[in-house]
Amino acid sequence: MNVIHKIGRRKTSVARIYMSKGKGAITVNKKPYSEFFDTSSLQYKVLQPFALTNTKDQFDLSVTVKGGGINGQAEAIRLAISRALCEIDEEFKGLLKKEGLLTRDPRMVERKKFGQKKARKKFQFSKR
């Protein structure tokens, strides 16, 4: 098995992963993933595709992630890992799709419009 390169996105975060056979080492921006994602909920999000497919310590990951916040980055990595696992074994596709891990979440921040305070909020209207 060669190195598999996949991209995952969420909000403004972009994650590029390089997956190869190994012992389960995950580095995110040249740091161990447990150091990069300090809370357990974010670590769970990153490892969720491996837990569902029972491939926890079989692959080494090298991840570069840019943009967005820490939560969006974790979800972008999760999408990229899910896509890579589907390329390795086609049977994983059904499991991951059922959990919603193969769907790119399209929700983005709405832009601010001119003549308004924010995206939806308006300046106070005075009739008289």
C-alpha cells in the first residue's frame, strides 16, 4: 500500500492527510494529535472513523491543517480520514456513510451585507 493523500474541509478549515500502513501514529502540523487537540471530545472526533471500522492502530497519519477554528479543523480531519478509509476498503463506505462521516458539511458563515450591522441584524428602524 502506497501513501494515500486525501483532503477534507469544514467551514474555512482545510485538512490534507497522508495515510500509510503503520502503528497508529498521528501527527497534526508536526505535533502529536493529542497535543494539538487537547480536549477529549476533539480527539474522539479525529479517531471516530478508525473506531467505527476497527482499524485503530493500523495506519500512520501525517496531517497538515489550515484555517478556521480548532473544532472545524478536527471535523475536516475526520472527513479526510473517512475518505481515505473508503479508498482502502470499499466495505467501510456503508458504515461511514450511515454515521454521516462522508458528507461534507456545507454550513458556512454568512457574509455581512452593506447597510446592515451583521449578516442578518439590521440597524434600528425609526418610522418617524
